[in-house]
Amino acid sequence: MPHFSYVATNKKILVIIGNNIRKIRKTQKMSQSQLAFEAGVTREFINKLETGKYNVSILTLEKISTILETEISNLLKE
């Protein structure tokens, strides 16, 4: 039976989400500070989120997807 690493899988999805947020944010020429302000979080939170270092609640992810004018599913795609 293959070894399943939940931690590695968990980290991978955080990196995917972070990369997608950064890509969409930059495409829209939005700064981390602007996104943070509109989402009601700190710029540090956005920075750590984009680098896969912070977990994010589904409610915050929904808020970010709305601000970035994208479907939440687009933030989860590899």
C-alpha cells in the first residue's frame, strides 16, 4: 500500500491556491496591499497566503475570489 502524506498534500494545495491568487492579482495589476485592504486582512497575510505558508478559511477564500472577479474553483486548479 502506498504511503499517503497528508501534510505534503495539504501543503501542495496551499501552494496551488497561493500561486493562483498571485497570478490573478498581478494580471489585474492589483497590489498585495490593495487586495488585503479589500479583503479585510493584512498585507502580510496575503504575502504568506501567496507563498503557501498560511491556510485560509473558505469564507476568506470566497471573499478573495469575489475581489479578484473569479470563481473560487479557479483558485483551486492546478
